[in-house]
Amino acid sequence: MASQFSSWGRYPQLEQRGIYLNWADEGLPENGESLLPFGMGRSYGDSCLNTDGLVLATSHMNRFLSFDETNGILKCEAGVTLAEIIDLALPRGWFPPVTPGTKYVTLGGAIANDVHGKNHHKDGTFGHHVSRFELLQSSGERIICSEQDNAELFYATIGGLGLTGLITWAEIRLKPVESAFMDVETIRFDNLQAFKTLSDESSSSHLYTVAWVDCQATGEKMGRGLFMRANHATDPANSKDKFEPASAKKLNVPFVFPQGVLNTFTIKNFNRLYYGKQLQHFSKSRDHYDKYFYPLDAITNWNRIYGPRGFFQYQFLVPHEDYAAIEEALGIIAKSGAGSFLAVLKEFGDIPSVGMLSFPRPGVCLALDFPNQGESTLALLQQLDDLVVAAKGAVYPAKDARMAPEAFAAYFPRAGEFSKYVDPRFSSNFWRRVQGNSQ
Amino acid sequence: MKTIVIIGATSALAQSIAKIHAAEQHRLLLVGRNEPRLDLIAQDLSVRGAKQCEVYCLDLADTDKHGPLWEHVYQKFPKPDIVYIAHGVLPDQQVCQGSYQQTLASLQVNALSVISLLTELANRMETDKHGQIVVISSVAGDRGRKSNYVYGTAKATISTFLQGLRNRLYDSNVSVTTVKPGFIDTPMTADFEKGALWATPDQVASDIVKGVGKNRNVIYTPPIWFFIMAIIKAIPELLFKRLSL
Ligand SMILES: Cc1cc2nc3c(=O)[nH]c(=O)nc-3n(C[C@H](O)[C@H](O)[C@H](O)COP(=O)(O)OP(=O)(O)OC[C@H]3O[C@@H](n4cnc5c(N)ncnc54)[C@H](O)[C@@H]3O)c2cc1C
Ligand SMILES: NC(=O)c1ccc[n+]([C@@H]2O[C@H](COP(=O)([O-])OP(=O)(O)OC[C@H]3O[C@@H](n4cnc5c(N)ncnc54)[C@H](OP(=O)(O)O)[C@@H]3O)[C@@H](O)[C@H]2O)c1
């Protein structure tokens, strides 16, 4: 039985106790138990779980504190979600500066994983747009952190996986937009070289770039996919609806599916695009932001489609020049036949991340799902880890449930420096594992 | 633009109601006993669009302070359009069974303070011939059960009081709405196991604001509770007294 606090990949499935924090002034529970903040549980693996102790759920701490509409500066409690921010700010001409592929993440979670979006090449990570926040530590101290004040703790907490304390509120800088719509171009490409060329040529003309790659294609077809690039529309056709809100209608997956359904679904979709309208090689559309950024959010609980054993997501990056490593990984994945049909491929930009443990760095990044098939899946992911370590790349903790301590140390060279800022009462299953302290 | 007074404004349910009205750009006056938290909510509602948002702080159990409260309210907002009353506590039934003092204390907050507030408010609205009174009662008042009849008694008391008040104020164009929520996931029920019948404060608030917009007399929310309570009320006492509900 999955508990009400579980991670998005539904693996590992553990009984997790937790409490809801309703007010930032409440303070932390004083019973001495180990603690970890918990946002919307949109991390896939075990970085948002702490089965040795309690999670502190923040979703009721979702009040807005101030909004400077002239400059787009928003201050709110850490449990506010990006969805709530969009509902509030978009009609006034503002949008999140960086957004992951789901809007159901909290501000605290977005900071603690220093999340990235399709605009990484232009805007960096979420942490670049955070001006300050309050951190509540187990000593009872409330520390305001910014680039000026307590800067080290600021950089430890951005990307700090919730381990430095509880962010109670944060202030961020939003992005000005002129409409709720996106001008999107979709372009077919036949191999990774072509992807690279498209990425390079789009990096100054388009704010958002990303691609889907066919993970089952081998030989000649390996690395084929669809490249999508977009900008916020600036000439909304109908000014009355230019800030049209997202539709509240959602499909739901009310129960856990037998395995295998999802692949059939995505394969159909991809083939329709790739062989259908994409025969023209290039197509343009104007899409609502909700469809463009958050297609998966249209299906509530889509993660249940992977069946009762849950799934892994594997997201890694390697340095820019190392397309050979991506090719090798695609080869391993295609051969295993164990991965999702599609992977998401994105060329990150060169803006250095500010967090000590931030995942994004210059390079090219691939992400895909693996239904949990037990040992064989774990062995495959280990094989990929070996490749990524050798390539001097990194794997994203927000999506991880199994990396070994050695791999973690290789991916995050500043971990030793970071650990000085970990609050003694805060911990997570992920942290104990990568420190070699899990049983 | 409406002027809306929310008593018990720090309650999770009241906050959800206030958010809806703030987005509609109304003027709000928040009443409760915790000033820093009231201020925090006021900040939130202002960002969400409230035209104006004021707070007033008192312990609502202290009925002597109700006169000055209404004095203040009517000075700020001379003819309020809607007044919500939402404060309450969930007493420990076991403790109350062993202590009349505890029972009385909970009745003081859940029933008597509400009656005291309504007595003066009703007179003022009757004079103005204007306004809407909305009080959060509970399905727990529809039938006494061994697990929470002290709480249920208070809610039954105010539900009956409101019935009479609705009847009296009908000719004065003042509407009275009794809200009977089922289970809501709020701090009041933090320690309960949650199942399929549980609703979020946002869901319940949306039902309430819609019902208030239609001047509904009684709102069961979520609506399924109308049917559940119809069945529960229909069980003969002969059988009911043997059940563990
Ligand atoms: C469909 C989907 C698409 C995604 N796409 C992307 C993507 O494109 N880019 C990307 O970067 N990520 C992506 N993610 C991952 C997701 O953005 C991150 O895992 C995010 O951190 C989840 O936020 P959350 O609020 O659910 O936090 P949780 O998952 O609940 O927690 C994440 C971490 O934040 C910490 N935390 C939460 N709140 C606080 C707080 N108040 N103070 C301190 N620490 C806190 C937790 O302790 C934990 O370590 C995606 C996830 C999904 C499900
Ligand atoms: N939750 C449910 O399942 C449920 C079901 C049916 C009906 N209800 C009713 O819904 C209403 C709202 O409750 P809730 O569920 O939202 O719970 P809640 O968040 O715990 O709210 C209760 C509120 O009442 C306030 N209060 C209690 N005594 C007070 C006093 N003497 N003076 C001033 N304020 C006082 C509390 O203030 P502080 O914050 O200062 O403590 C708190 O804000 C209540 O009337 C409750 O009986 C709830």
C-alpha cells in the first residue's frame, strides 16, 4: 500500500510518515526525529523521502506575500505551486522564469532541486531567478539568505535537496510575457548530428528548445527525432483572450495500470507526428502554454500507468563535445528494449549553476523512463552510470532512486563542501544512500 | 464590489473562501485571535486581488468583546454584504465525557459565541434590510453519535438557531445560509485517517461561495452529504442506538 507521501516514480514504495505544516511560524516538530521538507512529491526517486523520520509537507503553506507587478518580483510561501503562480501572475503579464515539465511543483521543491527548463540555454536554472528566501533550521534559527547575506547557505540550499533546512518563503523574479500562447516550430531530424546543428542554430533565435528522440531506432535511424523550438507569442491574435487561463478539465488515471500500456500510447503519438504531418519536415503552430509546457499534466496521476512496481526515470548529461557518449547510451538502451519509446534530449547552455549540488552544467542532457523490471533494470542503469561517470557527466538526483555513493561523488565534486551546510536533523533516503549510510 | 466580513478567518476553510472572494476583487475584513496570522492572510488576499483587506483581533469565546467587534465592523464597513462565521474547535469527546467544564468550554466556542455574534448582527442587518449571513455548522449536528455528540450538540444548536433566524429575517430581505460540510482535510482533523469521503477546503469553499451566490438556505458540501445524512437520519433510533458510527 503506497502511503500518502510517495515519490512520483512510485519506486521505492515505502511507508512514509509525515505532517502538514500550516504556518511558517509553527516551527519544526520538537520530538528529535529526522526531518525532510516535502513539496508535491514530483521527484521521481527517493530524494523527497525520509523513512527514518518524518516529512514536512508544505502544500498548505501556500500564501502569496507580495507582488511587485511593475518589476515582476513575487514573494510567497514555499508551498505555493508554479500552477498557482501562473494563475495569479499570467493575467498580469508574468510567467515563471524557468519551469520544469510539470506545473505541479512547489516553489521550495523548485529551489531545492534547482530545476531547469527548455530555456536553460538562455536563462539558466530556477536558482538564477531567486533573490532571497528564509531558511528555518532545526536550531529554531530563521536565516534570510541571498547573494549578499549568508551567501554560502544560499548556494548550498539552491539545489540542496531539502537538506539544509526548511525554506519557509522565497522571493523570485518572474519573466514578462505578452500572452498565454507559444509560437512553436517542430522539425524532424534524422540523427544526432542534425540535432546538434538545429540546437546551435536555434539557441539565439528561440527561448525554448528541446527534442524527442526515438529510443528504439537502431543503425541508420539511430538518433532520429523531432526538434521543438518556441518563443512566447508577442502578437496575440485576439487581445481579449490573450491571457486565456488553462482549462481546469483533466483526465485522471484512477488506478494503477498493468505495465506496457504507456509505450503503445507514445509510440502511436510519435509515429503520427514523425510520419504524418512531419513528412513536410517542418511545421508551425500556436499553442497554449499549458499544452506546450505541461502536456503530461493533462492526465492526473499519469505515473500510475507504469503499473504497480513503479518506474525509474534516468536523466543524465555529458559535456557538449561528447555526443559519442549519448550515441553509446542510445545504443545500450535500444539494445535492451527496456526504456520508454521516447527520450527527451536537450542541449544545456553555458551559464554556470549557482547551487553547490545543482545538476545542470554545460552539456547535452538525455532523459527517459524505465518501467521497473527488477534486477535487469537496475543492471542496465548501472551500465549507464558507468558510461556517464567515464564521460565526466552527471545524473539528476531529482530523478534518481539507485545511484551508488561512488557515482554520486563523481557527479557532484562539491558534495564535501555542501555537507558542511546540512542541518544535523535533516536527512533523506537519497542522502543516506549516497553517503553510504543506508542499510 | 462587495464588502465581506469573515469571522474565524484563520480557519483553513475560511482562508479558502476568502481566496475566492479576493480574486473577485471584493473588500474583506478578517476577524480572528492570532494577529500575525491574520496579517499574513491579509497579505495573501491583497496579492490575489482583494480591493482592501483589514484585520481585527479578539478571542471569539469572550462574548463581552462582541459589542466592540460589531462597532468596529460597522464603522469600517457600514453595510456589509456578506458575513461568514467559521471559527470552531473539535473537542475531545472522551475528555468532555469526563468533564462538564470541558464540555462547557467547547459549547462556549462552538455554540454560545456564535449565538452572541448573531444576536447583534441580526439586529443590525434587520435594520439595514440588507445582508447575507453564512454560518459554518456541520453534518455532525444532524444526528447525535457517541463518537462526537458534544461537538454535534453545538452544531445542532446553531443549525436550529439559524433556522429560526432565517424565518425571522425573511421579511427584512436578509438571507441566512447554514453550511453543513462533511469531512474536510484541515488542521482541525489533522490526526484523522483520510479516506475517499474527505474533501479539500478549496473544494468545500467553492461549493459554499456558489451556494451563497444563489442565496441557498442550507448547503451540504460536498453534495453527497445530503444523501448520506438523509440515510443516517432515516435510521430508526431503535437500531441507531446499537450502531458504532
Ligand atoms: C512530469 C514531470 C516533469 C518534470 N520535468 C522536469 C524538468 O523539466 N526539469 C527539472 O529540473 N525537473 C523536472 N521534474 C522534476 C521536478 O521538477 C522536481 O523533482 C521538483 O523539485 C519537484 O518539486 P516538488 O514540489 O514536488 O518537491 P518534492 O519532489 O516533494 O521535493 C523535492 C526536493 O525539494 C525539497 N523541498 C521541498 N520543499 C522544500 C522547502 N520548502 N524547503 C526546502 N526543501 C524543500 C525536498 O526535501 C526534496 O529534496 C519533472 C517532474 C515530473 C513529474
Ligand atoms: N474540518 C472538518 O472536517 C469540518 C467539518 C464540518 C464542519 N467544520 C467546521 O468548519 C469550520 C472551520 O474549521 P476548519 O475545519 O477550517 O478548522 P481550523 O482550520 O482548525 O479552523 C478553526 C478556526 O477556529 C478558530 N478559533 C477557535 N477558537 C477560537 C476562539 N476562541 N477565538 C478565535 N478563533 C477561534 C481557530 O483559530 P486559531 O487559528 O487561532 O486557533 C481556527 O482558525 C469550523 O466551524 C468547523 O467546526 C469542519
